[in-house]
Amino acid sequence: AFGHLWDRVKAFFSVSVEVTSRDSSYEWLYEWLNLQPYSKNARRLTLQTTYYKAEEGDNKPLVMFIPGMGSHFLRYKGSWVLISRTQSEQITDPAALGGCLETLTITTFGRDRSL
């Protein structure tokens, strides 16, 4: 009963977005997370390396440290944000490292979607 009540309260007082590793914005969110101060101090991290085309035409590595699997609270523009990373063992994604589908859920508290 309490779990159901909590889910209703959370749905009313928060805004959440889920992005899977199949979506092209997933890499952009990784880069955004890497730039957050929280990622510099987190104790549970995932190392992600992507390559980009440099001005000289060479492929250069971009090494990112992002919050690891599980839930993480961080401050963004003065508001608390919950970052949850999960991985599905049953659903495979050929584009993902390790082949598993990953979901990144970002939840903000309050009803303001402009954050």
C-alpha cells in the first residue's frame, strides 16, 4: 500500500525522462553527465570512451567518467536530480557495449519541466 502511495506522490511531484541506449541522444547524455561536478566526485563510475573527428582529420578519443549503474543524486541549476542507470539482461542491444540494453532515467523534483 505504501509503495503504491509513494509511486502516486512521485508521479505528481516529479518529472522523469527515460532514454535507452538505442536512442541517439544517449551518447549526448553521457557527455552531459561527464561535465557535471558530481561525476568528478562520484565513487561509483563507469568509464566510457568515444571517438570524434578532430580538425586534423584524425579520430581522437573522448574519455568520460559517468555515474555507474544504480541511482545517483546530483544538483543541477539549484535543483536535486535523480539519475538512475539500469541494464536489462534479457534484452540485447547490438550497439551497446556488452550487448545489453541500458536505460538512463533522469528525474527532477517539482513540476517544472524547463530544468
